[in-house]
Amino acid sequence: MRSRALLITSAVAGVIMSTPLSSVPAAGQSAREAEIIGFHALCERGDKRACVQFGILIGENRERRDEWRRAHREWFWFEAR
């Protein structure tokens, strides 16, 4: 179980580290937002578990959702009108 958590953490860290700096907003990111960005990147590459984790993290942080919706429109593609 610990090895799985370590593997997931390493994968998320790798994705975050490989993300071009131009996609990082000028304002600082919280650790939670960095984690969400990592899961979003993995989800875009086809990792279904990352997609589920991404959705869970978005859902758990309702107070920040409006802020994220403005900053990361690609996360909310399903709400496009």
C-alpha cells in the first residue's frame, strides 16, 4: 500500500515538474492546486484514476472552485455553454 502511494506521489511530482512554467499562473499556487494540476495532466494522458482523483479534489474544495474556474477554464470543459 505504501509503495502505491509513493508511486502515485512520484508520478504527480513528475508531471508537475515537467509542466512548462508558462502554464503556471503568476500568482503562487497552493499545494492543493499543484496536486490538482498534476492529476489533470495525468487525466489528459488517459489515466482514469487520475481523472477520478481530479474530480474528487475539485469537488472537495467548493470555496475555491470559482477562483479555479476563472484561472483554469480547461478544468471545467464540461460546463462550457
